[in-house]
Amino acid sequence: MAAISRVSEKGFLTNFLSSSSNSGKNLLSSLSKYFKFLRIAMAASFAKERKYNAEYINYGFTSILADGIEKLQFVLCFKLLGYDSMRPRKLKHHLTTIHPQFAKRDPNFFKRHKRSLGKQRLDESGAFQQQNLSVVEASYEITVEIAKKKKAQTIGVTLLKPCALKMVKRVLGEISECKIQQISLSVDTVKRRISEMSGDIMEQVIQEIKSSSTSMFAIQLNESTDVISCAQLLLFEFEEEERKLVRNPFSDTLDIAAIPNDGQDESLDFRNEFVARDLYEVKYLTVFWCSMYQSYPKLSEIVLRVLLPFSTIYLCESGFSTLL
């Protein structure tokens, strides 16, 4: 900064000296520009060097960022002062001339007003913005739990929030109860939060599939050309026995010999698993095979390769996590 100022100052001085042979009007104009340059250079230098000092609160001033520049703000009248006022003498002058009735107040008086001012600010440093962010985060966290437990979306406003308000009021008092009251758990809010999170999960799954190098997530349909440059539609065909394995793994007509070799041994044990038969009757296909992955990994992987391209967002997320 200093080097740039010296170079620029040299240019101004050169112009000033060259204009000395001109008329008096040009000379005054050059002098005015030169002094204006000095003021700008000095102000930029002060802005670079001066920082807010915690002792300035003794004069009733706190710091605030305005357009990325740190400035001083008086906690009583909220007036903003520039960086050139970051001097105890100027701060004291503002206090004694503009607010003489508060000149003899102790620092704790100004600190209380500083905390009150912080609650009113709407920027990121304000307590309002920080509290509002916490309220929104709490709403999302409760919505996640409602979705995980597969409860009705009305349970938030009809049960969870009233219970939380009573507990907080009894244990922490009415002030904390007012803060909990700000958490929105209405039906529309919960529905909107679930929709937003579902969309986010969809984007994450799509990105994971696109970036995956495994053959499991290869394109199911593609176009290619043959040796004579004729377009050919390529499809990945699934064997009929694999389809039977997906639809009804306990069918008597299922030919185990047609199943890939790495899954035949597990298929024999699986068909005699009575617990698996009961789960198969009550669970969705993808959910069922994901739950079987720990006990029958090879057989489950064969089936999930078929199911994943056609599953819903939740089931695709579950299957993707299981296979990884």
C-alpha cells in the first residue's frame, strides 16, 4: 500500500510541477487534486492499520461490519462512525458533546446496551439471526425423526411440540418455553421439510451413481453402432430365473442351476429359512433383500442389481448404502 501510494504521489507531484507554468486557475486545480489524493491515501492507510479495540466500549462504541468495512457504532443513538474515528479522543468527544448526560456512566452501562443492540441486528452477528438459524435446524431435526419413525405428519404439532413446551416450562422456565414456541412443526412445514430433504437425497444418490465406477450402476439402455455404422440399441437382459428369484425366491419352479454360481449355495440355505419366508410376506422387495444382505450377501447382491434401477428414492438410498 505504501509503495503504491509513493508511486501515485510521484505522479501527482510531476503533474503539479508541470502545471506551475500554467495559469493560476490550473495551479489551484492541481493543488486541489493533490490534497484530495493525500486524503484518500491517508484514509486507505488508516483503514489498513486501525482495528477496533475492546476498550472503545468505555466510550459507548462497538464494532459492526458495513459493506465489508469495520466501522464504529454508538450503542445509544446507533450512529455509525468511519475508520478515521477509531481514536479514543474522537470517541470521547462524541460522547461528551452529543450525549453529555451519559459521559460519567460506567462501562457496564454501555455493555448492557451493546448486548441489547446485538439482539436487534439482522446480520449474521446478531442474536436474532443466530437464534432463527437454530430454530430452523431444530425443525429439520424433528422432521427427520418423524419421517424415520413413519409417524403421521400431524404428530409434531399435536403431540411433540405441546409435550416439549410443558417439559421446558417446568424444568427451564417461561423464557426457554418462548424459544421452543418458535419452532415450527405444522403439517405444511413438516411436509415441505420432507420434500426438501427427499430432493436433496435424490441429488446425492444421482451424483453417487454417476461418479460410481462399479458395473452395478451401468446404463441399462444405450445406443451404439456396428461395423457398418448402423445404430444399434443395446439392452441389458436379465435371465428369467433371476426375475423369478426377485419376485418369489421361495417358488418351487425356481431353477437353482440357472442362478449364477456364486449365489447357488446361498440359495439352497435361503429356501429353507422360515424367518426369511415370514419377512418376505410383510416387507417390500428392496427392503427385504437389504435386510438379507448380512446373512446372504452374494444372493442379495444378485437381486439388488436388478431392483436398484427401478426403486424409489428411499429404497434406492437403502440399497446403495447396503451394497457399499
